Amino acid sequence: MQSNLPLKGKTILLTGTSKTTTIVDNITALGGHAIIAPLIETCERMDSNDAERLHCVNQFDWIIFTSQNAVDAFASKMQRHQFSAENFRGKIASIGTKTTSALEKLGFQVSFMPSVFSADIFVKEFPSIAGNLPSCLFIRGEKAKSTLKDGLPFVLKEWTVYETIERHDQTSVIINCIHHNQDVTVIFASPSAVDVYARDVASHVGWQATRIAAIGHITEAALEQYGATVNIMPSVYTMQAVIEEIMKVGDKS
């Protein structure tokens, strides 16, 4: 294998939302073949009270974002109702480099990010810097688990700003890819995508037909519940870290 093309001969299936397409150029430059087959998409949940709720955000000491999708939906509301980062006084807590980068592009300064990009680590580390009985608002998606609400030792208000929609139009693309390529790695970044794949794809080809990569131990656990063996799960929960791990492994036999 050529050292300057460490992904040569490898096919990488991206199952997350279409936002994952930013990694495609990187995979291609490394000699790999990227196939975008999103099994989920997100859409903003719009409400007639959005402007009022944006004003109410200033009542909170902390505003918490755990996904780039939540930032994007919140940004859409800000733009629609002519808000900017300067309109908000609360501190910002974020999970993940993509989430933080999206917030910074909007003009926010992130005051806290956990050492591991996961909600269960967030609830362990956040209280020590959050202050005494802080008021917190969690900007979330409809499928967000109750980890923050159950795990934090103070009251957490929530605002659901986006919904996750399952996509079933990519099934044949994924199955054909698996049948026609020998070294395929499927990357999962959320339990929602795992659920769709399990029903639509694994039920036909099984879990052993490809190498399985997971971003985050929550996604890893979802895969293992279906009986899948997770071959790649980097300690840093980013797409780039997964690609770096794929470069290290041999061919899929």
C-alpha cells in the first residue's frame, strides 16, 4: 500500500446526515472512495413562539449545545428573528469540536467543553465549573437522551429546536456498495442511524459484511445491542479521528 494513499482500495460509507460530506474531500485525497448514504436527516422545528423563546434565553446562566445540528437550528431562528450572539448574556457550554466551531462562527465564545465529547462525561465535569445552582437551558434535538436532565444536580430547562427524520431511500445504494466492494467500512455517528441500518441493511447482508466504525461510546453501545462487532472506535469522538484509525487497519478479508 502506498504510504501517501493510505486509504487506497478502501470504500467508506458515511451514514450520518448530509453535513458529513465535508470529510469526503479528505477521504478522496487519501486514496479512498467515499459514498454518502445518509440514513437520517435533521430539520428545524419551527414554532410561532420562537421569537419569544429567544428573548427568554437571556434568563439563563448557561446555554448548552451538544450537537452541530442544534447549533444550526438555533442559528436559523436567530437569523429569522434578527438576533445575534451579542443579544445573549449566558455562558456557552458545548460538546464536540464541530459544535464549538459552529458556535464560534456565530460569534459565541464557548466557556466549557468536556474532556470527552459525550453527554455522560459532560454531566460529570460540568457541575464543578457551572457555579452555585446555575440556571441552564439545553438546546436539543427531539431524540436527545435524558442524560443531561437526569445527570445534572440542578434544574435543566430544555428547548427542542430540531427533529431527526429517518431516510429509507439509501438502502439499495448501501447494499449494492457492500456487494460490489471488498473492503468497506461503514461509519456511524448516532444511534438513530444505527437503528435504520439495522432494519434496512443488516437484516439483508448481516453485520459481518463490512468493517464497522463508531463515533462515540453511545453509538458503539447501540451497535453492540444489535450484535454488531465495532472494529473502530477512536478515543477522540470526531470523524477525522475515525478516518485516521481506518488508515491504520489492514484490508477487510
